[in-house]
Amino acid sequence: MKNSMSRRQFILAAGALAGSAVLAGCGGSSTSSSSTSTNTDSSASDDSYTLVKDGTLTVVAELGFAPFEYMNDQTGDPEGFDVDVINAVAEKMGLQCEYLPNQKFDTLVPLIKQGGKADVSIAAITITDEREESVDFSEPYLDSNQAIVALKGSTETEATLNDASKQVVCQGGTTGNDWITENLPNATCVPVDDVTAALTGVQTGLYNAMVVDLPVAKYMLTNSFSDLDIIEEIATGEQYGIAISKDNPNLTKAVNKALEDMKSDGTMDSIETKWFGSTI
Ligand code: ARG
């Protein structure tokens, strides 16, 4: 159990939690839990934290956001940058890692706030003041920006899109959604659940453009939507963090410690290189 398990070793665990869950081997030993591990005993040491399931870091995400998190069609397992990051975090904490079934993006922060289902959400979630009212975030683990995507050869710009005749699509509840509302007030903003459906809609002319995280736009256009273009990069200066309940501050501390270790021991660099071809 010491070495990282391959993603093939994710296994389905029916009925483990509220519904069936995907188990991701984290390579951590569940027997190595120390005083910092699961604790529901109020008499235990101060740095103890609670977990939904003993020995396991239970993760929830919206799994349609490549290269950060997506389902491998063949195996049905979650894959991506964030999946590697949270597996490595869990491994550092001596925990197994288990993904709940896919959830809509705009339910993730409320679900962590509510508690009881998942310990953390890692889903390319931008740290925002508004979200910080509901949940705590780990230290940022990646910088990001937004992109406007339209058909290749399109003459659209930010200015032409800000018109009552224009439909601009986004994933509902995202910072892209907020950006459209604030910066294209004259356009019709169309929030949808699924990024692939949104991009397909831009491809077929249903929407004039999409606003989405830049790394996702780059990845999706290179891999699946070669007839679309990034017509503008928007320097929003966002940072991704892992969302954790405010009732579990020591879990945030333990996750931060794991992230710190991953930065200093090269784990983070190797995950970045794997997914982005270089460190960011
Ligand atoms: N970074 C953006 C936000 O936080 C988009 C995240 C979408 N993530 C996802 N897994 N669908 O709003």
C-alpha cells in the first residue's frame, strides 16, 4: 500500500456512502493513522479532525472539467490534475481516497457547507469571498484565468458580445458565470450544467460564445473542439483551493500541510508536468 496505485485500481464501492462511490487507491496506509487522523473523540489531541468515513478522505466534484477532473470513458474512474492532487494529499495524510458520484458544480460548496457527505471538494474551485462565507479553503494550489471561446474565424469580441442579440454560455455557478453577468450585462447569459454541452452549443451556433476557465478551454479545444478558438484571455487572477467545512479547521490544516510537503518534495511539480507539460 506504500506506492501510488494506478488509476485502474480505482474500484467501485456500491453503497459505501449515500450512494455508490468510486474508491481511488491513494497508496496511503490506513493503519498509519496518527493522532492527527480521524477523530470523533473530544478528548483526543488538538490537531484532530473528523472524517465522514474512517481512514478515508471522501471527495466530491463535478467531473466534467478536463484536464482537472473527468471520467475516463473506458474505466469509469475519475482522472485529472485535481484527482492526482487529492490522491497525493490523501496519501500524505495516510488515508484512502474515495470519490462520491458526480455532482453539479453549483452544489459542491453547499454540500461541503452542509457536511456529512464529503470531507473535501476539489474541482478547480476558485477561492472567492462569497464562497469563503460558506466554507474554508486550503491554501491555493493553482493559478487560473478565464477565456472567451467562439467558433474559429468568428469576429466576436468582448465588445460585440455585449449585445442583446448575443447568447453567451457558461457552466452555472462558476466564476465564468459571474464574469458574464458583470461584464456583458446586455448579452443573454445562459448557464448550463455541462461544459461539453456548452462547447457543443457554441460549435453548432446555438450560442455565440462560452466563458470558461482558460486551462479547460485550452485542453478541450486541443483535444475535442478543434473548430473553436480562444478569442480572448481574461486575466481574472483566480486561484483554486480545496473546499473544506468550517466545522473542521484541523482538516484544512492537515490538507495544507500535505500540499506544502507536495510543493517542497516535487510531487506538485510532477503532477503539473504530467497534465500541463511543464510546471505552471
Ligand atoms: N474555477 C471556476 C469556478 O470556481 C470553475 C470551476 C468549475 N469546476 C468544475 N469541476 N466544473 O467557478
